[in-house]
Amino acid sequence: MSADVTQLLNAIEEGEPHVAEKLLPLVYEELRRLAASKMSQQPAGQTLQATALVHEAWLRISKENHRWEDRRHFFSAAAEAMRRI
């Protein structure tokens, strides 16, 4: 799976259309776990759900013209986007 993600990230960098649609299903569960971890560190009463955090972070990072080196770099960017939300 790690190689698949890296290949898709490279294809995105090369400007191949509709590749992001293939990437999201491969990374969604890991993004969801990351979001849940971030949300558990927030004060009580927080209304944002982990799923909404994933979706918002995805919208932000998929619109930006990133050049992700690999899977690790992608998840680092996603975590940063989640922190900013």
C-alpha cells in the first residue's frame, strides 16, 4: 500500500487528472485515525468531529499545489493542515 500511495502522489505531482480520487480511499482510514488522535487532545466541548476534520484537511491539501516526496511527507502535511483547522 505504501508504494501505491507514493506512486499516486507522484502522479498528482505530474498533473495527472483524477488521481486524487484514487488516493483518498487508500489514505482515508489513516487520516481518520490521525484526526481522532488530534481531537482527543482538544478541550471538552469541542464540536468538530474527526470525520469533518479529515474532510476539511483533505479539501485544503488537495487544493494546494504540493510536491510530496513520499507517503510520510503527505501525512505530515495532512497533520499540519489538521492543526491549522
